[in-house]
Amino acid sequence: MVSHMSILFTGATGFLGSRLLYALLVEEGREVTALGRGTPAALRARIVTSLAGLAGGPLPQAALDRLHCLVGDVSGRAWPCRPPTTAGSRGERPPSGTVPPISRSPRHLSR
């Protein structure tokens, strides 16, 4: 029996990320939740456009059905702590127990 784990994906429209996401959705048939900024519809549109460019046309509907979008931001701006100081820019980790806000509520999940 094959166990399928959930995949939370960032960087879906980047050079490497789009290629990896394409492989996961189309070649591997995996369910993927992509995390990104904007509205769920805008995020999905950016990702689908990027993937269609790689594929040379529209993706199979089955692959699109396995793509889920979650609105969130894990950039440095979203951390609930002070902006980096000189010490923070040397690679120190954020304070223990701080987690970036990746979603405000379940309504941000979309297909």
C-alpha cells in the first residue's frame, strides 16, 4: 500500500518551483496545496499560467483538480517579531514559538 502525504508548496511560480510542481501534479499525480500571496483566484491563475507555459498549453483537468491554493505569506514581513537587526541578519533564527501567519481562516482554501 502506498502512503500519500500532503504537500504544502511555496515558490510555485518560480523557475525551479514551477517545474517541480508540474512534475508533482502531472507526472506523479500528487495532491498539492500551493501557498502564496493574493486572493485564492489570483494565486491559482498565476500558477496555472506558469504551468501552462511549461506544458506548451493547458494542463489536464485531472492535474488541475489536484491543485489547491492557500493564501499566506512566509516572507520576513509576516513574522510576528521585530524586523531583523544587525545580529538577525547574520542568520539567527526567529524567537522560539513564533510562527508566520499562513492563513487567516479555512475560507482561504480553494480549488
